[in-house]
Amino acid sequence: MDAEEIEAGRARWQARFDRSAKRDAEFRTLSGLEVEPVYGPAGDDPRFERIGWPGEYPFTRGLHATGYRGKTWTIRQFAGFGNARQTNERYKMILGAGGGGLSVAFDMPTLMGRDSDDPRSLGEVGHCGVAIDSAMDMDLLFDGIPLGDITTSMTISGPAVPIFCMYVVAAERQGVPVGRLNGTLQTDIFKEYIAQKEWLFAPEPHLRLIGDLMEFCAAEIPAYKPLSVSGYHIREAGSTAAQELAFTLADGFGYVELGLSRGLDVDVFAPGLSFFFDAHIDFFEEIAKFRAARRIWARWMRDVYGAKTDKAQWLRFHTQTAGVSLTAQQPYNNVVRTAIEALAAVLGGTNSLHTNALDEVLALPTQKAAEIALRTQQVIMEETEVVNVADPLGGSWYVEALTDRLEREAEAIFAKIRDMGSDGTMTSGILRGIEDGWFMSEIAEAAFDYQRKLEKGAKRIVGVNCHTASAEEPLEILRVSHEVEREQNRVLAERRAGRDQAAVDTALAAMVEVARGEGNMIPSMLDAVRAEATLGEICDALRGVWGVYTEPARF
Ligand SMILES: C[C@H](C(=O)O)C(=O)SCCNC(=O)CCNC(=O)[C@H](O)C(C)(C)COP(=O)(O)OP(=O)(O)OC[C@H]1O[C@@H](n2cnc3c(N)ncnc32)[C@H](O)[C@@H]1OP(=O)(O)O
């Protein structure tokens, strides 16, 4: 790009910056020097077309002209354990300590669409997250938390839609107009087949439910994000950064194709697609990954899928620091790892962030560990001054080269995925890749390669294969009592006995009728939830229509 074009771009950016709201703060270095809101080249720079200014296409440098001067990222700590009441207390602690939004972790039975009293739930209730059986649990979860004012993310994909319906019903019961809700539902079923393995049905009915949800949200809850397309679990399963980037964006393109196939307007539904990435320990590679993600997404949305508005071209993402980088050995070092990873996410322009607690490698975090994790974000946000300048590493030879390199790697992977399919769409390539176990074997190979390096000592981890001597005491960890399960089951039995069973049966039968046909599932599912049908009852009714999915055996 020549100097004149760059100057014209700078003037465009300046005009946008001037008319945007800024936080009331001093933007200076610690020693008092004034800093510009963004930096760019002084003369011509051939790379600049791909880099650009923050707030404009291709958004490599961020979505907003003001960067974090307009708004800092949302501190969104993922939390949930025991029953809804216990988790509600933790949420109040998080919000009281400066958390900006909520993020719900569900227990394994809930993630698999089973009630707490299902024989398969034994021993798991409330352990890796909160137990939610019916809308009344959702009421308790958000008791005293105004759902119209707080954005809430819910991490669940297999039974995402019934859980969403419970959330909507909890909002109705709080008197919040549903159209005012804002938040995120994970819903990303592609990554379940690829990495996390928490599905209920075969891909086809899941995609139908997701299409129904996209349609419903686009019409009724415009600010809500019905999808959080997730690379986190792909990375945690052992993928490389390039695979995380490419598989996740490919999944995102699959959901765009789903919206288009339903006749939805891309400029209306695409702002509802959000993303979720891992922040691993290779500092610069992660920053480059986030920058490449925004650029690739914007280009494909504009050029391949015809998105015209900025919001439909934006890749907005949440980041979680890498769980797999935490070590059980010398666990206090995990605070340092998490701080470095969080800083990479911030320098990469994350919109929302979870920082892991130092004990998460062993159990769900204690209150103290959860607080240190939250404070880690606050130290970065309040003390380091990194929020003063948008995309501060833009123009670095290294970071730009890595950003380009990751983009090329991702493009090569997209081409492979598309080629695997039968009709040139990303969706058919993804489905074929799932069926053939291609994604899994690519990830397994990368994980194996990493493990080999670790075992040979070519990759070093402090406290694990180097610098192992330590005088540290074992950590106190959080243990969820089995009493939680007994109590949850007692309450569930009471609720079943107290509800209008005929209303439940009628609502479930009406929902099954829709499932057998072609209509949108959301209204009838909402009715079943309003009648206090349980998650397990709703999912079992649908299993009766759609069956269950078993992964093809592979050797
Ligand atoms: C590992 C674990 C497991 O497996 O169990 C998990 O999965 S945990 C998974 C946990 N997952 C999550 O927690 C997912 C969280 N995701 C989200 O919160 C969302 O999807 C998100 C990534 C889009 C972030 O949403 P958010 O509301 O926090 O933040 P946003 O960036 O959208 O900002 C809120 C509003 O402020 C505006 N805004 C932001 N920055 C600026 C700025 N500089 N100038 C002007 N406006 C600005 C945005 O455009 C938006 O308004 P407007 O809307 O009007 O544009």
C-alpha cells in the first residue's frame, strides 16, 4: 500500500475514532508519556493492505476503532458446581469482585441431557458444574441476578436448545422481556463430534435444532448469540494452533451455510455467531492466531458468503487460558502461566476472557483460587497500561509474519476439508471428516508429536521435566459432597410430585409431534419447559424420535 492510501486510511480511522465513545481514563505510560490510540507506518508499507486500521475491514487489528479505550474486554469467569443455589452464591461473589458477565458450567448429566436421578448420573451430579434438571433450577441459578442486565454464557452443546428454553423461561419469570436478553449459548455440535464428544443425536437432527435456534434468535432476540463456535476443545485435545484456527473457522462456515440453507439473511444472523479460542503458552503464536482469525473470517464472510455489514463480518471471540498448560506439579506456577496466556489474549484483542485458576488441573477451583484468577485479569486491565493502544503489536515483523503464516496454513486446511465433501460446501466436508474420523486423527497425530517432544525433553515444562525440585505443600482442593446429589434428587422428586402431570404430558406430546414434522422446535419446547418438564424427559422424548448417535468404530 502506498503512503497516500495509508494516510487516507488513517484519516478514516481518525474520523471513526473521534465519533466513538471512549472510557473516561488517562491514556499514558506509567511514567506519564502520552500514547496514541493506535500506531501505523510512517511511509508506504506493502503489508498494510492486509493489516489495516482497527475498526475496519479486514479487522486484523480489532473490531473497534477505539480498541480497549472504548470498552475493555468482558471478564467472564466460567463457573458452576453443586446445585443451583451454591453456584448462585459463586456468581454473586464473581460479580461483587468485578466480573463483567457470567458463564455457566454444567455438570456431566446436564451436558448429556440426563436428569440427576437417571441411573447413569450416579456419582456425577454437581461435580464438573452445576446440576440443572428443570426451569426451577434455572430460576434458582439466577436468583437476584437481573437477566435483562447481565450477559450470560452457557456452555452446553448437545442439549443446548432445551437449556436455552429454560433460560428464556427463567427470564420470563423474572419479568424480563425476552427480546432484551443478551448472552451466548455454546451449541457447537461440530466440535462435539470432532473433540469433546458430548452429543445426543446424529448430526442431522442437531443441525435442525441449531437452525431452529438461529431462526428464533434472529427474529426474537437479536442481541443473543446462539452459537459460540469453539476451538478451545479442539486445542485442548492436542491440536496445533493452525488446526484450532482452521477447524474452528471451518465449523463457523458450516453454520453460515446452515443459516443460508434456511433462507436467513446473512447480515441478520451472522452477528449471532461468536467464537471461543484457547490462549496457549506460545505467546506470539497465540496473538497471531487471534489476528489471523479476525482477518480470515471477515474475508470469507464478505467474499464467499456475501455479508455486507461490519457486524456480519466481525469475528467476536471469548478466550480461555489453556487448561492443558496447567501442571499438577508446582501448581502455583500456574498463576504465572495463566497471566502470560491472558496477556496474549488481550494483545490479540479478545472480547471476553476466562482465566483459569491454579488448582483447575486438580479439581473445580476453590473460592480463593477463583479469586486469584479473576484478579489476574484485573491486574492486566488496571495496571499494565496495555489497554491504551489498539493492536500494539501490529506491524511487528515477527507477529505479522506469523499472522500471515497461520492464515496460509488455515487456508490449506480449508481446501482439504472442502475437497473431502461431495458438493463443494464446507458442511459436507466437515460431515465427511467427522464420519471418517479425519479430524480426530489429525488432532491425535499433533498430540502424539507434542508428547514425544515432551518425553524426549525437546519441549520443557517447569516442574514436570525440568526444575523439578520444590518444597511446595499439596493444595487444598474443592470437593463436592455426595449430599448434593441426594438433595438434588429429593427436590426433583418433590417437583415431579407437585407439578401438573397432564400438562407436562400434553406439552411433551406436542413437542414430539413437531419433531416428527418440520416446524421450528423452539415454541413447543418452551411450552414443555414452562410446564416444568425436566431436561431428561425432553431429551428422552427426542431420543424416541431421532435415536442416539454412536461413533463409528475405528482402528
Ligand atoms: C472449557 C469449557 C468446557 O468445555 O466446559 C468451556 O467451554 S467454557 C466456554 C465459556 N464460553 C464463554 O464464556 C463464551 C463467552 N462469549 C461471549 O460472551 C460472547 O459470545 C462474545 C465473545 C461475543 C463477547 O460478548 P460480550 O458481550 O462479553 O462482549 P462484546 O465484545 O460483544 O461487547 C459488548 C458490547 O460492547 C460493544 N463494544 C465492545 N468494545 C467496544 C468499543 N471499543 N467501542 C464501542 N463498543 C464496543 C460491542 O460491540 C457490544 O455491543 P453490540 O452487541 O451492540 O455490538
